[in-house]
Amino acid sequence: MATGLLRWPVDVLARPKVLVASRADEETDSVAHAIVTSLRISVFYFANLLLYALPLTIAGFGVVNESAAPEGFAAFAEPLVNDPDAAWQLSSALVQNSAFLFVATVLTFVTFHLGVVLTRSSDGIVRSLRTVSYSTGIYLAVMFTVVWYVATAPGIRVADEFLLALQAEFFYFFIDLVGVNLELPGGRPEAVDLGRLTRTGQAMFVVLLLSAVYYLYVLYLGARISHQSTRLEAIIAVFFVTISPAIYVLGVIVTSTL
């Protein structure tokens, strides 16, 4: 147990293929084993989701102090906590802070599994669940954490401005491509002078880039190892994931114009 915990950081950084290695005889030899494996993977993922969202919630992100607990929640929580309203506010903020990463995980899972299915290399949904839970529960969570830090740390405003401008440019690329009359709240972004970027901001960008590489690489390894995909099939599966942000943005644009 202790040895496994000590190996965990090494596996995350140096041996990510160990995380997604699939043991076919344990995972798919029966429906019962497949269900147990799925539950175990889900527990791991939601534990990581909680580790990501809880510090944000404790720091006050998403907490609305004026909101009162619904009657049903208040009746349930009153015997357990002193202040049901505060419990409701924290619970709501926890859900809100978890939502973005959870939606990104669902989108990753759908596009990744669709990729292995379309390439006819799928070896079961449990294999995809294992791959995506590690890829998003660790590396994508790190990316989201870095973005949150950059957005809130006063000493690296240039990095925050650059990330916001990058996101806006991404949205406007598809707005112009579709040809709709749609404006983001902040308007079109102005050029950001990266010469003013601090060393901390540079370090955050390095961590963000490395996390993105690990995120995609683990998906590639999952296709290769768990699904026994060829290199080309694995690349296609990862490609489906990389276009998911574009699909999301196009969906937002379409729903905004209805």
C-alpha cells in the first residue's frame, strides 16, 4: 500500500502508461467484474474531482452568501449541521466548481470512445472509462487548476489577459466562420504584450502546456494499450477529442442564435 502511494507520483509523471494499462481478465471476463471495475474507476475519478473543486469552494469561488437553502434541503441538513443555508451555499458552489471539469470529462469520454468505435478498435466501454478517468481526473484537472490560479493571482495579470484573449479569439474564429452576428461580452480581444509576462506566468504556461501534452498522450496510450489500436487508429481517436472544443463552441453559437 505504502509502496503504491510512493510510486503514484512517479507513474503520473514518468510512467503514465501504467495508469491506463488494462487487465482484460479482470475487467471483462464477466459482467460483474466489468461493473465492479467501472465503480472503482468512477470512485477514483470523483475523488479527484472533489480534490479539484473543494479548494476552490473553500477559497470562496462560486459561493453566493445571500442564497437560502430550499425547504427540502434545510429539513434534511438541519439535524446534521448548524447552518443549513451555509451548507447549501457551499454545496451549490462545490457543484458549480465541479461542473466545468465534469462536462469536459463527459465530452472527452464521448469523443474518445466514438473515435475507437469508428476505427473498429473498441474493446469495450470500460477500457475507455479507465483511460478518460485518468486523463481528465489528473492531467485535465491540473490544466483547470492552472487556469483558475492564473485568473486569480494578481501578480500574473498578463498571463490571465493572454488566456482570456486566446479563448475569445477561438470563439470569434468560429463566429466568423459561421457568419453570425454575435458578440462576446468583452468584445473582440486586443493584442497582449507578452514582453510583460513574468517568470511565474511563464512557468504557469509551461505547466499548462505539459499538462495538455500528458492529457492527450494518456488518451493515445489508452487507445494503444487498452483497446489494442494501431498507431493510426489511436491518433484518430485523439483527434476526435481535440476537435471537441470546436464542437462545444459551435453548439454554444447555434443555441445563442436560436
